[in-house]
Amino acid sequence: MSFQSLGLSEALLKAISKKGYTTPSPIQQKAIPPVLAGHDVLASAQTGTGKTAGFTLPLLHILSENPKEKYRPIRALILTPTRELAAQVYANVKEYSEFLNLRSAVIFGGVNQKPQAATIRQGIDVLVATPGRLIDLESQGLLSLKRVEIFVLDEADRMLDMGFLRDIERVMKLMPDKRQNLMFSATFSKDIRKLANGILNRPVQVEATPENTTVDAITQKVYRVAKAKKTDLIIKLITDGNWKQVLVFNRTKHGANKLVEKMIKAGIKAAAIHGNKSQGARTKALAGFKSGSISVLVATDIAARGLDIPLLPHVINFEIPNISEDYVHRIGRTGRAGANGEAISLVSADETTFLRDIQKLIGMKLPVEIMEGFEPDPNASTAPIKPGQNRRQQPKSSKPKGDKSKSRGGNASSNSGGRNRTKSKSRNSDSRR
């Protein structure tokens, strides 16, 4: 199948060709036709499958077919959970609309709002936004969503994890009832389906891969290791392997900073990216990682969401996630575009329950190795999470003292306590992370 066969305009085909793409990915093949036909769409697609083009290309085609050149109200809204993802989606919109008479803008927190507001005042067709900054500008009367024709909710699962449910509901009320809705998520959990029922109207459901599966091109491995020896083991793996581009996941901001400090002392060029870092620091770290001046990028889950790192060869879970679905998100950052990738997880005794849950979710038993000199502690507790403890909370004993990072407590769409806790803070979540 070719892009020409999907029914896209010549201007879009020209932009696609300029980027060097010839064949649409599976999610693009499945999502673009129903979007062009005007249907609401619920799509499941893992990171790195080309999902952004799956909604931006048909969206731009539809808008260009009925231009509003004199007065440009916001006709398409793409809502994303993080600044990095918003910036990446906006970059795609700009590239694909190069030969179209359409204007676009991106808004997110953590930076001065005046330039963003000035761009919107000049008139735009497509707005890419994070929830907090969008609601802030709307409440100030600096933008209106009353003319939105197409609404895209990207990374819907992460939206819920970050406590944005109330903000999503508020944004929905700001748009006209009659519009086309597109919802993209890495998983089709019960909470996602519940959210979809409140947004989508008789949607076409598409999947690029079976939900919660891992890419075949990714080699997965587990190292059983004593918790106190994890840092030494990861330094040995990176040094001995002479790995030049490694994305490392850590549960907490404090832990990410601490790991980077030890890597730098060991002669490894490393940087951390998380919510306590300024937008400038995050951008600089990512640029260094892509250029090769930084070999290791240590990130928290939320900060890493939306990072576009092509052909990433190695992902290491310094701490495996206590939310099983996050494992799929993490390792999905390698093994893209037909390239092979490696995902390594360092598992201590107290993470045994998490590992078991991950293997159950992905439907496979991961190969386990033990490296001499880094053996697991035979006396360490393997006690599972206590009955009644929220599965989205890590045990208190594993959270470093003084770490102020917010736990993703409570299910954002069904736990009323979780909603009450996030209500007053969620508006600015995107500017903090």
C-alpha cells in the first residue's frame, strides 16, 4: 500500500515524499481512511509506530479541503500530556503542512505565555496544547475553542495517569458538541474505554499491534541483582559494552539525579530529564543525547513521554515500573522502524512482584541472568505489595527521603479520592513535569 492509495492531497503527498517516507505504517493504513471519511476513531498504537502521522495527515487534509483564510479560528485541537510530546506533534504538523495554506501553533506551560498568545491572536487553524496552559489561556479570554471541528486526544492513557481527567472534561465543555473526535492510546484499558464512551460517537476502532504486546525486534533480558549493586552493574554494562546511546528509566527524580552523579564520576557522559528540570535544561539534555555528546539519558516515565529518539539501541530499566503497562511504553522506545533494540531490566528482590505482573501482561517469561559479583541478596525481602495498598503507589520504603515527586496515586478515572487530590494541581501539571 502507498500513501497515494490512502486518498491524501497532492500537497500532503509532496510533504511526505520530502521526508523520505514511501509506505504508510500499519497504524497509518488503518487510521487514515476512517478519519478521512469523517468517523470518530479509537486507536491503539505503541510508541514508534507512526501514530502521529496517523492523525495529523488526515486532519490536515480535511482542514485544507475547507479553508478559512480571512479569519482563522482554532479548527483542530490536539491535546497531549507533556511539553515534549506537544513540541514533537507540532513539529510533525509543521512538516506535513509545509505546502498547505494552514497555520498552526503549540502551547505548553513552563515558558512565557505572551508569545503563544500573540501567535493565536494572528489566527491559527491547528492548536497543539497541554491541558494546563490551554485552560489558563482560555480562562483569560486569550483563545476560544468554540469553532473546533476536530479534537484529538493523544496519549490518552498517560493523560489519566497524570490526573488530567478533570481537565479533559473541562476542555470538552469548551468545544461544540458537533465535531470529529480521535483518541489515541497505547492500551485499551477499562478506564480508557470508559473515557472513550464519553468522548467518541460510534467510533471505528483500530489497532496497530495487539494491546500490551512488545515489539518482536526488541531483545528483552532481566538481570537479577542486589539492590545495592544496581548502580555498579549498570555502569559495568554500559562501559564494557561501549554503549553510546542508552535511555535509562528511574522511578523518581531524586533517584535519576543520584544515578547521573555516579555515572559522571565513573566517566560516563550522562544527564537527567524529569519534572524538576527547566524546559531549557530538558531541551539541552535531549539535544546532547541525540547528537552523541551525552551517552546516557536517565529519565522518569512522565518526562520521557513523547521523546522522539530515532533508532535508539538500548533501554535499561534501572527500576522496573510498578505499573505493568509502563514497561511496554518504556521498551517501545527501542526497536523502531525495523531496527533491532535491546531492553534490559535490573530486578532486585523487592521488585519480584512487579516482574511477575509484567510477564503476565506481555504473555511471556523474560530470560534471566545473574552476573558474577552482582548476585542478588539471598536475605532480601521479596514481600509483595500489602493487601489494600494502591497498586499505583510504590512501597514507602523504596521512595528516597526528601523526594517530592508526586506519586501517581489512584486511578484517575474511577478513584474519587485520586480526582480530589489532583483537582487543584492538574491545571499546571504540564508545566511542572
